Amino acid sequence: MPKPKNAYVCQECGADHPKWQGQCVSCGAWNALSEVHLGPSTRRTSVGYAAAAPELKVLADVNPDDARRLPSGMSELDRVLGGGFVPGSVVLIGGEPGAGKSTLLLQVMASLAQDVKALYVTGEESLSQVAMRARRLSLPLTRLGVAAETRVEAIQSLAESEQPDVLVVDSIQVVHSDAVDAVPGSVTQVRESAAVLTRLAKRSGATIILVGHVTKEGGLAGPKVLEHMIDCFIMLESSDNERFRTLRGHKNRFGAANELGVFAMTDKGLKEVANPSAIFLNRGEAPAAGSVVTVLWEGTRCLLVEIQALVDATQGSHPRRVAVGLDSQRLSMLLAVLHRHGGIFTGDQDVYANVVGGIKVSETGADLAVALAALSSLRNKALPRDLIVFGELGLSGEVRPVTNGQERLRELAKHGFRRAIVPRANQPRESMDGVEVVTVSRLGDALNALDRW
């Protein structure tokens, strides 16, 4: 009898190692290797055996089937997916506990079941719990198939017999395979279960949606190779005590990545927010120092958000730099640029920066707005309420252009803003009626523009 083999798998990236060592050679993580027991190999080799050659086609003769999209019934979700579900694709949705992943998918599946064959497989809840949630959300219950199962072989057999168009597995961390000698949720089990479901999707043409957990750092739990196996990875994000949820695309083989969808959590489930800029710009009536509006470019849409800053005398020996929705390291860099090239010293001040509404800013177009908001709070002088600022700040004090500048200008005019400070390279190609656009190339030019108002 062949002896069983052991392997050591990194819990961070999923890389295999023949023996234990302190550091993973693939990702560099320390003390991340865990022992996995492998069964004896049953593979047999035959002398002279040759695999059948795959069929060769010219790329021009391959039909891309661009029109084959299955709308989810929610325009915000379709935006993030690139137009809807693609048959034969595997979609992974992650998020923190309580973000609304199961609620969103149950709403989508109940809607899809009215037109196509849909199957919802849960491994974390009982069928009675799923039915209770569906009744609370007032969803149609007559045509959606549900099952409670954690064995991937049983899920595969059920899918092959029922042949659904859309299959949801909630969640991939509790699914396990009988062929793998490891506990559910381990790297080996997650990787093998996802591989079985991925092959099922490609072979049957069904769309498979996997629910994934997140770690305490906010990343997707499980091996990093899981993100390479699937076709689309989206993350449902929520902030503490926040009513709104943002659905952001991190990977999409069939559409643009970094798309953003906005939902509101209600007693009837997640509802789409058609105009998120109007919600994030729900400002007070009186002007306040340290507040300015900027335009972000998220995927294929413009989003207007309010940047707030609070500058106060430090109470300790070291000034604090706190950023919510922004990169704290970038905040420190912007304050250094403001000091070096604008003559504004904040070394003895605590600086707090916040993006209103729980939005996370991942682009550099908000640099100038953050710097001017900090200056406004330091001087205790409110900026005009009809002012919008966007632009990237370089270390030498230059204001660099941002992508899709013309679309951002049209968006601010549509929402009634009448003044704007933008990079000189993003100046409007045609005159904008009723909008005063000040173009700047240096940080000092932006500070001089504020003194005029």
C-alpha cells in the first residue's frame, strides 16, 4: 500500500511546500504554513499514452456571445457585473458578517426564479431560516429551489440533475470535499471545492455565485488562488452604523473593474440608490469650515462626495493623523506638501480627515480637496458651498490632471455647483454657462484662488 503523504500549505496564499519552514517563499508570510494530510495517490501512468489534442480554432471564428447576459433585476448589481451574469461564469461575493450578502442574493435569486431556473444552496442556515427571511422581505416563494448541503459532491450531483441556470452556494468556507482529508474552511478544502464548482460551471454553462467570508483585516478569507480561479470578484462593504452599502468590483473578466454600486438597507432588504451623489451630499444648511466637495471617478460613473477635515491643537507630544475613508499615509504626505509648497505648518496640530457616507477613496483625484479642507479647518474659514475641487498633488507641489476630467466637470454642473478648482490640463474644452472654472498648475495657485473668495 502506498504511504499517505503530507504537505504544508500557506494559509495566506495557498502555496504548497514539501516541508515545514518558518516563512512562505511565495508571499513572505511568517508562521503561515499548516500541515495537510494527503491521501495515497491513485494515478497510474501508462507507457506510450498520449492525451488527445484539443481542437484548434482561429480566434476570428470564435463567437464571443456578447449578447448572452442574464440581467439580475438590479441595475446597480448589473453595473458592477458589467451588464449582468454571464453563463458559465463563477462570481465570488465577499463581505463582513451582517453586510447583507445573503439578503442581496436571496432577493436576486427570487427575482431570477420567475424567468429562469434558479437554485439556492445554503450551508450555514437551515431551510426554515431562509424561508423566514424570504417572507420577511416579501419575496416570491413559489419557483425558487432551495437546499441545505455542505458536501461539494452532493451539490454537484444536485446541479447535474436539476440543471439550474443560476446556482448560489452560501458559503464556500463551509463546503467540503470527501476526497480531501482536511477540515472545512481550510486552504485545501476551499481550493478543491472551488475547483469542482468552477469545472461544473464551465461544463454545464450555469452561472455559479459563491459567497466568501472576510478576515479581520478585511480581505477575502482563504487562499489567494481562489481569486484567480473565479471570473468575477465583488465585495459588499458597509461601515459601522451606516445605512448604506457599497458593492465594489475588484475583478471582472467580462467588464470593467472598480465599478461601484450603492444600496440602502431597509426593512424590506437592499434597495438600489439611483442617485448616490444626492445622498452623500446631504450637507448642513450653514457653511462649515473644513468641508469641501470633490468628484470621484468610480468605474464608469462620477460620484460627488464631501471631504471633511478637522485640524486642532495637539494635546500630546506627537500630533495625530487619522483618516477615515482615506489612506492615512497619503494624508501625512499631503500635509507635508502643504507645508513645503504652501507654507502651511501643521506639525503641532492633530489632523482628522473623513469621507462622508462611508465611501472609501482609492484614487488620487481627491488630493487637492483634502489639502484645501485641512487648510479651511486650520484657518476656521468656510469654503463656498457651491465649490468643487479635484486634482492630484505631486511631491513638488504641482497639481496633476486626473482621468475623465470633462465628465467630472459635466457632473458638477448637473448638480448645481457654480465654482470649481481643477488642474490646468483638465480645463473645459468648451465654455460652461454659469460655472466659474479656475485652472491651477501649482498648489500656490489653488491657495490664491481661495483668497479671492
